[in-house]
Amino acid sequence: MAGTKLSIDDKIFKNLDGSGDWSIKGYEKRGGYKGLKKLLKTDPDKHIAQLKESALRGRGGAGFPTGMKWSFMPKPDGVRPNYLVCNADEGEPGTCKDRDILRYDPHTLVEGMIVGCYCLGAKTGYIYVRGEYYDESSRLNQAIEEAYKAGYLGKDIMGTGVDVDIHVHLGAGAYICGEETALLESLEGKKGQPRVKPPFPAGFGLYGCPTTINNVETIAQVPPILKKGNEWWTQFGRPNNHGTKIFSISGAVNLPCNVEAPMSITLKELIEEHAGGVIGGWDNLLAVIPGGSSTPMLSAADCETAVMDFDGLREFGTGLGTAAVIVMNKDTDLLRVMTRISAFYKHESCGQCTPCREGVGWVFRLMDRLSKGEGTLEELDQLYDVTKKIEGKTICAFADGAMWPVQGTLKHFRHLFEEKIKENTKKSA
């Protein structure tokens, strides 16, 4: 495997830190759009086959193989159009990678949308941007305008006969619209609530037409893979976990950052080499949430050997998710942090499913009491039991993501709850 730090040539997001020119001139100078014409003249089925072989997995959280997902898309039938929708509704607490892509390197996404639309037989692509990302969406719109003027978008792109138009839609700040079918509902002008599946978007998506939905980072990675080849891509990471990944590192670290690094880097290397280490030193580490707020935490002991890829984190009972690494040291009131996360999920539930509408609020209220020591030891068992009864009982995975952090807290730090309860009991006596 390649080293833990990428050369500038191996980075896909060469301006992720915002140090260079974000405009089309800067992007072209960094090699952007070079070779695009050749890609648009190659059989799209060959591109999809290459993506399958590359083992690119979705960077939005689920990690589903992108090539396989694209192969589900039916060929245009001349009756219903095909659509490519980009999910830029980045709302996972701790995650801010898509924001920096839109802000500092928007043309990586634009070029990815062009190639993606071509591969999927779509003449129109939509980018659904989080409502709070107004400045970022404005810059993205500027980048799209530049691409039209340069002949990379519109009718008969560079004489290839390929037509692609891209539209940006600004959401209204609802976390649930990050769920792909809720996003489609919102895009259609309806209330953003998840759809019952099947039917799946590949067959019945936007406006009842075949639709593929992918994350910003995933779509932006497609052109470099197709241009440079799978041999280059697979040198990074372990089998089935290849390529590069943007990690959003925040919390108790000396240098919070977004960094593009090879997949399968160890968590310790990621924090020590790219984020300046834990505040107070590695021995001061308490826990890490590895993939955004909806993923169960890792204990300090787990962090010693945890590998940052889809399969590596599954071994520890958690997931890579969006790769938002939230570091907590021993100065952190961990129980209050997790209670705050529960409050977030209570607020963001769309209310469509009873287990989620009622259960997530119930879990937050009990977490709030227990984190203050206002509860009983028996209620800790009750809390866990309820989370398991909610998990897997709803239309979408929102409720699962709300329960997993609570389960992770009870798994690794039940003793903190018990200490709080015992202290409070003594005071009351």
C-alpha cells in the first residue's frame, strides 16, 4: 500500500485547502477537464465496467459499490429520461468535506457530473445542496456557468454529440433530506420524507423516472479513476476498500482539518500525522466517533489498531460513514456530548414512522436524565432495550443512526452512567 500521505499528483481534490484558484482557470491548470473529450467518446458500458473493477464505494456513508449501482440504471428508452442526482445535502454532525469541495474545488464535481450523466444516459443532472450552504451553492453555480461558457456543458459537448445540463437546487435545512428518497421528494417540491422501497430510484426515481443518486465526493472521484486507471486507484487502501478518502477531523485535536488521505490508514496515524495529535497527547484520548455522529464510538483502546475503511471499522462494531472523525479527550464530558447528539436526532426526525417519532424523543429524554445521574441502574438496561426495539423498524435508516451512538456509549462507557447515578443517589440520601 502507498504511504499515509498523498503526493499532489495523487490527490483528486488538489485545492481542498483553498490555497489555489477555485475557478475554471485554476482547475484546468491543475489538469481538470483534460481528457474529458476522450471519456465522452468511449463506450459508457466500458466506464461502468472499469468502476466495478476499481471497487469504488460510495463516500456518502453507506459504502455501496458505485459501479454496481450505476449498472442498475436502465438504458434510456426514449419515453422517460434518465437522471443523475448529486446528494450535497451534507447534514451529518462532524462532516464538512462536501462543503470544502463546493467552496474550493467545485469543478471536480462539475466534471464528475458530466461524466456520470454520460455513463448513465442522462441528459440532465441535479445537485441538491444543503440549505445552509448558500455561499457554497453560489460558487457552484458560478463554476457551472464557467463550464457552459467553456463548452464543457450544454449541447454537443466538444463535438462529441453528448448533451448535459446541470441544475442546482438549494434545500431548506432538513437533515432528513440527506436520505436519498426524501431528497427526491423535496426536489419534486413535496415534503421531504423518505419513500417506501421498493420501487427503488433506479427504476422509479425523480418524477417517476430512472434515477441514480450519489454523494459529492463519489461523483468527483469518477473522472480521475477513468483517466488514470484502476492500477493507480487500487494502490491505495486494502482490497474492496481502495482509493483516497476525505476525512473531516474535529474535536480535541490540535489541527482540525479536512484531509484527503489513502483509505485504510490507521486512525492513530490519521490523527497524529494529519491533525496534529490529540490535545494533551495520545494518552489523554478518551474516545473517537469515526464516521459522523450516527456511527458508534470507539474506545481509546480500539483507536490503537482501528483501520479507517469500511471493513476495518466493521470489525469494531462501527462504520466509516462519512469519515467524520470526532475526537474526545479526557477533558470531555462524554455523556453530555452524546446527549446533545440524541437531541439533534430528536429534532431532525421527520415524524413519518411511529418508532422514530416517539422513540427517538423518548431515548433523548432518558439519556438526558441518566447523563445527569437522575435515574436508576435498571433504566440503563431499559434504555438499551428500547434502542434495539427501534432499530430496523422504520422506513429509512434515520432511526438506526439515532440509536447506534447510544448503543456505542452504553457499550464502552456504561460505567460513567453508573458513577453519575451512584453520586446522585448519595447526594439525595
